[in-house]
Amino acid sequence: MPKPMKFLFYFLTIGYACIALFPFFWAFYTSLRPTKEAFKLNFDFSGLSFDTYINLIEKNDILKWYFNSIFIAVCVTILGVVLSTMAGYALARINFKGRNVVFMTILGIMMIPGQITMIPQYMLLNKFNFVNTYTGLIIPFVFNAFNIFMMRQFFLSFPISLEEAAEIDGLNRFGIFFKIALPLAKPAVTTITIMTFMGSWNNFLMPNLLITSRDMYTLPVGMASLNSQYFSFPNQTMAGAMLLSIPMIILFLICQRYFIEGVTSSGIK
């Protein structure tokens, strides 16, 4: 690449990165400002402190909300990844009656907005007394049509000859899945793990509908409860946003290599 083009490439890349990171920087900066200064659109670094974070933690059940979010996200991720991986493999490799119908049904589910199913889900969960319980916050989110579709595409992408060789060596279907297919699917599994955890961690609408007691709040619902119809504290809101986003940033930075590799190798460009 010629030097002028390389310079232009780096200039545009760095410029775009600055534009993309500025909202995050402004949110963190606002969270450190005093309440009376938080509404001003200026840069003044004289009164910055972590008092907002300290007050937020001391006056609210932040640790309990963190526990709820982590527990629910971990359970949804483990169950969802296991079921999505096995379902994707079955759709890709096992010839059973109605396989195409099942796959087309999954594709159809992907096209239905989640808001349409919120009320039926709530009525069903209420009938089973799952409202305001961990079970009600976990079970409805375990099934993910997109994850099943993604794993199916990945399992279709690597050669079947590996599985045939393993079958000749005496492995049954479960042995082939756990010893051959699953280790090779590590990038795709990592990708859906990150996406499932992020989706559960950031989920707001359904938990807000299902949770009726403050001690069951997840972090997004708890942070939203800090603002009311009549008052709002931007520094407090931004501090909550930082507490909510930092774990996801750390997770993505640790697993980004597998995430990118999994997306590109699954046929989703």
C-alpha cells in the first residue's frame, strides 16, 4: 500500500475510533462530575471525584443486583449454549424426519420481533407462578433461534470426512460430537457464548415486566429505577451505565479473537 494511502487509512481509522469512543468517555466524565455540574456541556476537571459511585453503592442494593445479573446471565449462557450447540449439530449432521421443517421454523422465529411475544410469555409464566423468580428470568431466554442457526452453519462448514473417519474408528454419534465436532467448533461456541451472555446481561424489557420486588432487580432494571418521572441525575445515570458496561467490555476484550474468528467462519459476513 502506498504511503499516502496508508496515512489516509490510519487517519480515518483513528478518527472513527475517536468518534466511537467519545460517548463512552463523556459518560465516564459525567459520572465523575458533581450533580450541579452534570448538566453543563463543558469540560471542567476541577471537581471530579468518585463520590457518585460511592453513594450509588451505599444507598442501593448494587451488589445484589450484580449477583442477580451474573447468576441469570451465567445460567442462561450455559443452558443456551449447550442446547444451541447440540441443536445446531443435529440440524447439520443428523438426517431425521422433518429436519427441514424444524429449520424453517427456526428461521421463521428469527423474523418475529421479541416485543410481539412478551405478553404471551408473561401470561404463560404467570400461570406457572414463575413471575418474580429466577426460573422465570432464565427459562424463556435459553432458546435462541439465531444461535442454533449460527451453529448449524458452522457445523456445515467443516468436512464430514473427519466424522466418517471417527465413526470407522468406533465412535458413536455422541462421541463424534463431543470429541470431534465440539473441539473444532470452539470459535463458534465462544461467539455465541459472548453474544448470549451480553444479551442476558443487557436484557431490560422482559425482566422489567417480570420483576415485582426490588431484591430481584437485575442491574439494568435497578439502574432504570434510579430515575423517575419527575427527576433525573445525569451523573448517577452515567455511573450506573459504567457499572453496567465495564464487565461486558472486559469480556469482549478477552474473547474478541475467538468472537471475530467465530463470526467469519460461520458464513456470516
